[in-house]
Amino acid sequence: MKSKLVIVGVLLLTVVGGYFYYVNSDNENNTAVTEKIGSEELQTNVLEANDQNEEQASETDVYTISQIEQHNNPQDCWLVIDNNVYDVTKFIADQKHPGGDAIVEGCGIDATQLFNTRPMGSGTPHSDRAKDTLKNFMIGELSN
């Protein structure tokens, strides 16, 4: 989701930057283009494009539990925590999990309780740092 917002920002900056390039250029063709478009019309177009991109960026993929269950091994591991779906396959492959293979217990299931209680570890909830790391792997939400 963060990458979609970055793309929206880059597109917006590109459109606005391109507009100012044409406005400030001495080239006769560019002057004709800016006169044709008009600053008010261009502003409207930029705002409409931004609204469309924000709508697309706010859309979230929704998965069923049966879809999650298909990703149930270390080479293809999706898990659910607090109704959010995460693909932690790369995290496992990179051996980044401080608890080692304990994360594999959550593959293909709703792992909310495992995440909040760490029964194979300290028995305490994961840290804020772990929660922040988890955000990087979010791919959608669990359907109701």
C-alpha cells in the first residue's frame, strides 16, 4: 500500500513539474500547448487524476480463509493477524525472524493468537518493532 502512495506522489509531481516546465519554457510549441490547455483546465485534470489514484491506493485486496490456507508452508507462507493478511515468505527465506522457525506455525492460518501470545517463545505479545516490521508484508484483509 505504501508503494501505491509513492507512485501517486511521483505521478502528481511529474504532472505538476511538466506543467511548470512548459509554462516557463521559451519554446513556441510549448507556449501554444499551455495556451491550449489553460492553467484552470490543467489544475482540474490534475485533481481528477489524483482523486482516481487515491481511490485505487485505498482499495485493499480481500482474501478468504480458504485462500490463506493454500499458503501453508515456509516456501509460500501467508498468515492472518487481526484480520489483516500478510505474505511473510520472503521474511522466512531471509531468516529474519528472531524466533527462528516459530513463525512457520502461523503459515496458512489466523495466527493472531500466536502473534499476541508467542506460546513457543516468551509468552508475551510481540513488540511494537515487530508490529512495524509486519506492516511491510501486508497484502490485504481477511473477508468477513
